[in-house]
Amino acid sequence: MSKYSSQRIQGFSETVFSKYTNLAKKYNAINLGQGFPNFKEPDIIINAYKQAANDYQQYAPSTGMPILKQMAAAAKSKLIGKELNPDTNILVTVGATEALFAITQAFINPGDEVVLIEPFYDAYPADIMMAGGIPKYVPLYPQKDGSWQLDFDDLRAAFNKNTKAIFLNTPHNPTGKVFTANEIDKIIALAIEFDSLIISDEPYEYSSFSDFVSPLSRTNAWERTLAISSVGKTFSVTGWKIGYVTGNEKLIADLHLAHQWIPFAVATPLQIAAAHAFEQANQKGNNYFRDLRTSFMKKRDILETALEKSQFRPLKSEGTYFIMADSSALGYKDDIALCDDMPKRFGVAAIPPTAFYCDEHKYLAKNLVRFAFCKTDEMLIEAAKRLSK
Ligand code: PMP
Ligand code: GLN
């Protein structure tokens, strides 16, 4: 850190995603760490991209290109079973990442408490703390059957009159848990009781292998929910950094006030391309979303089966493109020691999940490891071979 660094960034270091991608590169290992697809991007997005690249070079409106808002609203409406107004219910952002930052800037005051479910996506505490908020952590616990469960007494205990928001992430990175309707309704009830916002991070909404429920689909949550989507995940183009937020008119208007000072607007040609991709995927008879889900399910099965034959014990992944595994049998001191050694020893990189827990709860993840399965089947099969050695 330089002598000029702000208090806001004290304690920050390189993200686990950068660290283990660099380690994978160093040892020429298969990168099952950072979640990015390595297969050919879908034709619908690449064709749309080539067309848009010719014509759209100037600023987009700050809230997003109308055609993208229209197409994204149509897709989200279908998913949540609720009519959306593209003009007022959607804001286009620089990926889910900027959405998270803009939301915390727009809604969190210094001293506000925010409930986070552990393991959390690593940007949440950083964004909350940069806004001056205080994260309160509630762990998910792996069960004997491999599923992950919340203790709702713990969750209730984390709420109080200072609780401004709860962050939900479904399908959940890194566990792959998909929150059930019953769990979503219990979370909504707590948010209503304590008058808190629900920030529902849903970048894997189209990679859910069991019934996906967004709190946005619940009438009683509409006044307090913002849901975050990622075009990067939906169309396997993580490098595009395009996303959008869905919510009621007032919340979206507040959010825009922060967003206009962050990027002002999002890359125009990418918005047009994303709009055309959604337009095609939304068409009757187009099975894009279904095929995406079944393709990731197949990849999950390949990796899960491979892990079962190795010394790793896979837990249940019901969505996303991640799976957690227990690594106790390998005898490492902790998950960092294991992940530091894996690229060199096995030729496979993975992520140590303690990065997704607060200091007090890191012991819960010491014997866990996260693998990404958003890779070609051939690469997964090769990784499986290496892991089973
Ligand atoms: N939230 C979660 C849960 C994620 O896994 C990710 C990264 N894939 C993001 C947010 C950020 O998404 P984006 O790449 O669209 O910024
Ligand atoms: N979301 C991706 C993951 O969980 C990584 C995103 C990033 O590198 N910041 O692997």
C-alpha cells in the first residue's frame, strides 16, 4: 500500500480469482478455479456482436439502451412470472460487479448492518465496507446428504433495527445451492419484519438444475427487492462485463443516481449485441436457456462423478457452474495449502473457499475446495484423470 491509500481499501489484497488463475498459468494447469467458460461462445452472441461492432460507437443512455432493457425485461418477466416495464424496472450495469457496487453506494449508510450468507461472493463485504456498512455473517452448513442448509434461528438473530439489507445469492456461488421457495419466503418474512432490502444476486438464474425462485416473483417482496443479472454468465461471455438490475421504479431510480457517477453508461455495442442475443433466445421455439442449463448439468455430472472416484468428496451442486468438495482425505493443513499445491502437483487449479468466509468462520471451510465446471467436456475429463491420480 502507498502512504496515500484511503482507509476504505485497507485490508484489501488480490482476489482469489486472480491469484489462482495466475498460479494455473504458471504451472500450465487446467484452471477449474476462476469461473469463466473456455468453450466456444454461442453463435447467437458472436453474430450479434459482429453486427453491433459496425454501428454503435457513441455513449448509450445512462440507464441502458432501450432495446436491451426491453429484451432483458422480457426474459426476466418470463423467468419470474411478473410483467416488467423496461423503462422503469431495469438498469443496465457494467456486469453484476458494478451493480453490487452501485447498490451499496445507493442504499447503504455508514453504520448500516447488512446480513450476508456464508460462503459469500467475495465482492459483497468489500462493497458494503466501502460504503461504510457492517456485514453480519450467517453460515450455511453442509449436510450429510451433501446439501447446504441455513439455520433460520441464526438468520433471525443476525437481524435487528439497524439491518438495512440482506444479500441473497441464488443459485449460490460457491456451493451451487438453489434456495427453495420455502427458504425464500422465510427470508422475505424476516426482511419485512425488520424493514430491510433484499439484494438478490442472480447471475446464474439460467443455470439452475432445480426450481429457481427469485424473491422478485413474490408480490410481498416487490417493494424491497433488487435482483442482479449477468449477461456474462447468461451468454458465456464473462469478458463483456454487462449486467442489469431489476426492481421497482423507486429503487431503480435511486440506483441510477449512483450508477450515473460510476460508469455513467455501459459499452454501447455490447448492449446492442446482448439485446439481439436475448431477442433470439426469447423467441418461441428457441431453446437457448434450456440448452444452457442441460449443458451445465451434464458438465456438473462429469466433474461430480470424477470427484467421487478421487479422494475428494463432492457436495451437492444444484446450480451455477461450481461444485464444492471435501478434501479432508488429502491431509493438507487447510484449503489454501491444498490450492497452492494443486496446480503443481495435480496440474489442476481450484479455489480455496475460506476466501468466502469472515475470519471468525473460516474454520468451516478449511477442508473444502471449489471447482468450476464451465469448461469443455474434454477439459473436464482430462482434469478428472489428473485428480483421480
Ligand atoms: N455475483 C456472483 C455470485 C458471481 O459469481 C459473479 C461472478 N461471476 C458476479 C456477481 C459478478 O458478475 P459479472 O462478471 O457479471 O460482473
Ligand atoms: N465470479 C467468478 C467466480 O466466482 C469470478 C469473477 C472474478 O474473477 N472476479 O469464479
